[in-house]
Amino acid sequence: MNTEVCGMGKNGCGGRVLICGATGFIGRNIAESLVDDSRYEVIGVYNRRAPFDMAGLQWVQADLTDPAQVDKILEGVDILIQAAATTSGSKDIVSRPHIHTTDNAVMNFYLFRSAFERQVRHVIFFSCTVMLQSSESALTENDFDASMEIHPRYFGAGWTKVYLEKMCEFYSRIGSTKFTVIRHSNIYGPYDKFDLERSHVFGATITKVMEAFDTITVWGTGEESRDLLYVDDLVDFVRRAVERQNSTFEIYNCGSGQATLIRDLIHKIIEASGKRLAVEHDLSQPNIKTSLFLDCTKAKQELGWRPEHSLEEGIAKTIAWWKANIG
């Protein structure tokens, strides 16, 4: 992890940190990292999902779609890490795409507005790559083309993310709050969703492999490819952005920089599990055949960030965590 020395309070990188979505996958991993750093006072936000015990982590309950509650929890906050979102797997993306638009747009608008009004020093917003068109080459932060059609399965979620990125830029132009937009790739690791109803391809495959005896069934042909990043590398990115970003607004890619075919991912997970399993492909289930990976040169040059975990290392660590906590 980056440990660059910074001052406390409004003019440094320490201070009071509010993590929205702290009971979720990304938020919990960030909370575990920051509570061990004496420079930060860490507060986690929860809503319906019950909070967990963690030494050094304070909790506050709030409905982030309620502007009064949002404004209350942001009082005295130096850094807002916005990791709360309505998310799910490819099944919902196909059958219920609207669930990824309304609540996400509403909660982020209220958070950004309140951060601006309360002069929060720095806002970290997790965007994603959903708005990017499929590509066989690595995409930079400038490669999104608004004149090109977003994949039909991602149309609503993609344009919602674009709108929210622009809201970050808007508030950075009219106030003192610094905004970091992170276009991260597919994140995986401890505390991810591993149930088959809500999980993404990585978490679902881990569960299928670890619970299988002789055969696993996967959706689609496995020809689509994804950029996969272990969650500890994303946490390191967040810390570096907080400590090193100088400008008032930036969009950064955050990924492994490599495209992994889903069929190759499946075989790597099987190999790491030590099992001998056959793979069957269910072509009747939802499948989004796209190829995407990120050029992260900007983050390397400006923040000194690069991923430290290979896919094989990340898979091994995730399986070990799954065995200890779920299996």
C-alpha cells in the first residue's frame, strides 16, 4: 500500500472519511485498509444490510436517496468515498435493467450536491467501464465516444454512469471539492457476491467450482473477455488518488490492462481449486459477448499506481478466503 506522508484535516490527505456502501464488497475492503491508518477517522454508512464489528470503524445508518439524511451524514466530512450502488449480475442486466439506473442516479446526485455545499475536500466516485464500446485493443480514458451506441444490454446503466461522471466534473468546476472518477474494470476478491443469483461471472464461477463434484455449467460460450482486477489493487488505487491527485477533477482507468477470456478464467479457477471438473456451456442463459480491457498509463504516470496481483495470485487468495468464510 502507498504510505506517502500527508497532513491532517482540510489541507492534507488525512481526516474524517465517510465510506458509503461500507457493508458491500468494495466499501468493506477500503474500510479494512483505512481503519489501520492513524491519519484517518473512518465512518461507514449502512442502510438495510446490517453493519459488522471492526475495531476503529464507526457506523451511521442512512438512506442515501433521502436528501436530508445525506446532508446530515456529510457534516464535518473531509473525504467521501462513494462505494454504494444498486448492483447485480448478468441475469438482472438482461431481465431488469432499470434497477441499475434510478436509485443510483438519485443517491449520487444528492451526495455530490451535499459534498459541494458542505465543502467536502475530496470525493471518490466509482464509475465503471459499462459505457465503453467493445474493443480488441486497450482503451484509454479518452476513448469513450458518446456518438457511438452503447451495448443495448448496458444502455441504461452506461448513460447513468456518464451522467454521474459529468456531475462530478460540474461540481468540481463551481466549488472547492476535488473529484476522482474511477473507471474500474471487473473487480474480484474477498467479500464479493458469491451467490448465483446476484454475483458477477468471477464470484459465480468460484462458487460453482468450489461446490461441484464432477461438472460445472456456465452461461454462454466463454468467448467474451474481461479485464479482471484483484480488490486489493483497487484499494491501493483509492489511497493513491486521495494522497496524490493534484487537480480538481480527473477520470482514471483502473484495471489489470489485460483481456481474459471467460473460458480461460474458468479453467484457471478449476486448476487453482485442485479439482478435476468437466465444463458444460448453457447457451440458453443470458450472455453478453463483448471484449474490453483498459490502458492504465495515466494512473501509472500521475499516481504511481500499477496492479500488483497477477490473475493467478488473485484467484488463489479468493479461493482461500472463500474456503475460510463461505465453504
